[in-house]
Amino acid sequence: MSSFNLQTLIRPNILSLKPYRCARDDFTEGILLDANENSYGPSLTELNEFEQQLDLHRYPDPHQIALKQLICDFRNGEGNPEQSKSLDLPLTPANICLGVGSDESIDALIRTICQPGKDKLLICPPTYGMYTISSQINDIEVVKVPLNLSNFELQPEQIIDKITNDPTIKLIYITTPGNPTGKLIPWLQIKTILETPNWNGIVIADEAYIDFTAIGSSVCTLVNKYPNLVTMQTLSKSFGLASIRLGITYSCVELSTVLNSLKAPYNISSGTAEIAKRAVSKEGVKLMRENCAKLCENRKSLIDSLLKFEEVEGLIGGGQDANFILIKIVDKRTGEADTKLALKIYETMATLKGVVVRFRGMELGCDGGLRITVGNEDENKVLLKQFEEVLNEQK
């Protein structure tokens, strides 16, 4: 990490960017006639109690400090792979940039660091597809170092070899737990890459599914200790709030300041912020933990039930760290992965049975793969019933 220099890593035009100064930066109360808002309020015939609290005719808070503090309180209380719950360098609101889902964060980091047509980023397939899409949009080349296909963990030596020999690789996106793998990446593997000498770049840990693992698995509270570490999270998965589109980026204060300067001033709506505050309150976190525990129990029972079918060999890579599983469909006569059958199961269930899973058989290391989100008890029963029917129809 001795070569890490954020000042030289960030694109010069972004580093010199002066953030847009909006009306709500200075005043939030009083007779506000500074932002050309509609003084008669929203054009809605009726407002429910929640809508009335939002001041819908006003622009939302551009900074969301209260929400960020609640997030910090929540995550600081969990600990991390290196420390107990007593953190030496706890998160503060200055470490956080909020976005419209994690996808906005993915794009913002690329635009902040990578020069179009010149710099590169590294991914470890099979992985989340938006890294490649955002790279293509921003004219950034993608370098691939696959996961170890036997266990879906990183191959640190190969990654280090790539970044050491190619200084144009500026970002590394690591999904942990992985998607579609469902496998938590060991912290020591990430740490090994962070400590690579003679590389000036950033490792991004995408933790969308982190709350389905053991408490203390997140590395978000390590961003002050490792300034070349960025962590992304979302309220879409464990908190069950995919509709409000809230993504969270944790980074060292210096980088976070730049990311907050880059974002649109009012990117988080008042409705999103208020719902998010309730979600990350003590009561909300307690409910989230209870729901995650139930989903983890359902995950185990779903795996046990699916393994009774001869056409299901098991979990590809063994991942059981998310709210989904990646099963391997095989030809029961040969025991070989059967990608055609997996595709047939997916198509038939979706079009004729009303149960939609995800076909992943064409991704690297996922031959015969179906990714199945863990449902509630009733949903899983229907899934298993329709799964059995489809298999019987193939005989």
C-alpha cells in the first residue's frame, strides 16, 4: 500500500471539480423562496400522513447527515474481520456517499478514477454484470481474472500479477458474497491484494448480500484503515427495500468527499430517505436480522429438498452466504452438467408454471446452473412442486 496516492489516482478534472452549490446547502427552514419550488404544494388531491411529512414540494436534503449517522451507528456496532466491536477508526457520515442503488456507485467510481480509452478495471467472473456494462459505457477496458472455479474464491496471486504488470488497471471489483456464486470472499484474500506494493489502485468490495452472512463479516468499517478499500452496500436485499433504490458507498474521507462532489445534488428523494431511516434504526435492524434468519433457515430446507432430486448434484462452488443458491442440474444417467436441461427447466417454469428462477448456465464455471432466490415457506413449496412437475414432464 506504500505506492497508494489518491491525489494522483483520481482524474485531474474530477479532483478539481467544485461541487454544485444548491439552495438547501445554506437554509432549510423559514419562508423558502430561493429554489423556485411550487409554493402551493404538490398537485395531488389527497396526501396520506406519510406524504404530508415529506414536504413533497421541497427539494430533498442534499447531504442526508441524519441517515448517514444511523448507518454508521449500525455498522460500527457490528465489528469487522480484523477488530472487535470497539473500533479504532469508526465510520462517520464523512465516509459515506449515497446513491440510487449500488449501480450509481459502480458508475461513479469508474468516472472518478478511470480515464476513458486509457485505464482499465479488473473483475473476477462469474460476477455481477453491471461492472462490465458501466465499463463499456465509460470506454474502460475490462481485465478478467476468474475465480477459482472449484470453490469460487479469489486467485490473489494471479490478480497481483496482473495489476503489478499493468499500471493502467485502476479498480478491482470484488463481489462478496458473490453473485451468482453466493460465496463470501475471505478477508485475507482481499487484504493481500490491498497490500500489493507498487500498485496505485482501489479494491471495491461489493457487499450487497453481506447481511446473510455472520455479523462482523463486512469490511466497510475498515475503509479508514485501508484508504485503497471501498465498500458498497444496498438496502435492496437484506432490508427488503429494492423499490426505494438506495445504495451506500463507504470510503476514506478524502475519496468520499470527491464522490459527494460528483453526485447529483438531490439524488436521494425525501421518501427514500425517510424509509431508509426507519430501516436502519435499531428497530428496523432488529426486524432485518429476524427476516434474514428466517431466510437462512428456508435456504437450508430448500437445499435439502432440492438435493433429493437426481437431477440436482448440489451447489456449484458450495456458496451458502446469500439469499439465493446456485444449483447444478445434471444428466442423471451420466452425472455430467446438463445446461440444456437447466435452460428447459427455467423456460418451462417461467412460461407455464408461474415460477421464475434465473438461468446461469452460460456463465463461466456455472454449467448447468440455475440461480434460485430463497422464498418464504409458501413460495418454496410451490417452487418445489413445480420443479418436480417439470422434471417429470421431461422423462
